Amino acid sequence: MNDVVNIEVHGEVVLITLNRPKANAIDAKTSHALGDAFIQFRDNNDLKVAVISGAGDRFFCGGWDLKAASEGEAVDADFGPGGFAGLTELWDLDKPVIAAVNGLAVGGGFELALAADLIIASSNAEFFVPEATLGIIPDSGGVLRLPRRLPKSVAIDMLMTGRRMGVDEAKHYGLVNHSCDQKDLINEALEWAHQISKSAPLSLAAIKSVIRSTEMMDIEAAYQLMRSGKIEAYQKMLNSEDAKEGPLAFSEKRPPKWKGK
């Protein structure tokens, strides 16, 4: 735990909470702290899934700290090895991350949520990228990821106008996986995380790696790449002891004992 990021371990799940009242905005120092938390998660073999949330009941994350910007922090400042918010450019993280969005996800805060694999949101959550109205663009993933997660016309609308998207609309488009009352949010996110953690860790890594490597390809080209032996996480999964353990445990009617190798 430090002054801006709280870390709680719940078995095989880690809960990372951004704690910068009032808006949980992110400056370079906070981004480095988040990056350290995600890298520790990546490198700890005992942890299978991460949940990222914000402290309080109004802001998940208010995005880039504009006070820091007004005091001279550059838009291209060093935000750490994981990019802005520690996750948006952490390309070698092959473990699942759930964003538990407990309120407003603004600008870089929305980009942080988009960098997660799943989004669970409280009923009062809202998502928006106001950067164009401030003379910049959401270049920590928003302008790249949003058109891949929403219909292109809807993404362009949000990017160009900065309008807010509520939970119901976000669920309609599949951007949000699940919503609940705010009081239940963390418990539900942890429940989802524990359910995911029951799956084989090498399978989870292979899923993320295959999706990341092929998402811009047509299906035929994606098949060719997947079968080529060039996706390391997929090959590691195929050749693992766990790939044998799963069917064996099923036939013996017992829970599998994953080794991660």
C-alpha cells in the first residue's frame, strides 16, 4: 500500500484501488504507482486475476490530472513502463484484468477501463472522453480502442463530442459486461475474478495473446498465425502439463490441479 494506490490480496485475486480524492485523477507519480502494482501482479505466480477500481462513490478515475498539467506536467511525460495509468501500454500482461467502475470514468480513466479485459460497473457509472473539447485527443488508447469496442459511428460520436455514455447504453453495446448497485460492486467484481481464476492460467494467457495477435486479421489469416507456432503463449499452453491435467481431471471427476507449466 502507498499513498495513492491500495493493494489487497484475496487469495489468487488482487484488488488494486486508485485512491486520490476527490476525482482519483492520475499524474505521472500515480501512473508509476499503478504501473508498479500491475507489474507486481504480472510477475507474481500466485496471483491469477486483478481487479482495478477507484476509491469513493463518485469517481472511478477522472483521467489525467489537469492541475498537474497546468503546473507543467507534459502530455508526453514519463508515465512509466505500462504507459498512462500503468495498464494502457503494458503489452506483456497475459493475465486477466477486471475494471470495477464505481462512478465516472473520464478521459484517461475511461482509457484505463478500456485497457482491462472486462468491465463491471455500478449503476451510476458514466463513460466519456472530453479531450477534443480541451484541445487534445484521448491518445492513451481511447482513440484506438474505442472504435474496436463500439460501433464505429458511436465511437466517433463520443470521441468528437465528449458526450457521456451511461451504463444501460454501455451494456447495450457490450462495452460493460455486468452492472450492479454500487454497494455490491467490489464483491461482484471479486466474484467474477475468482470464477475466472479457476481456469488454467496458461489458457487465460493464451486467450489474451491469441486475441491480441489476431484481432485485426480476417479469420483465415488469424488461423494461419495461430497454427504457425509464432504465438508463444499458445504454444506454451499446447505443450503444457496443464493441457493434459484438464482432460484427466474431467475423466476422474475431480477439480484440476493447475501447475502453470
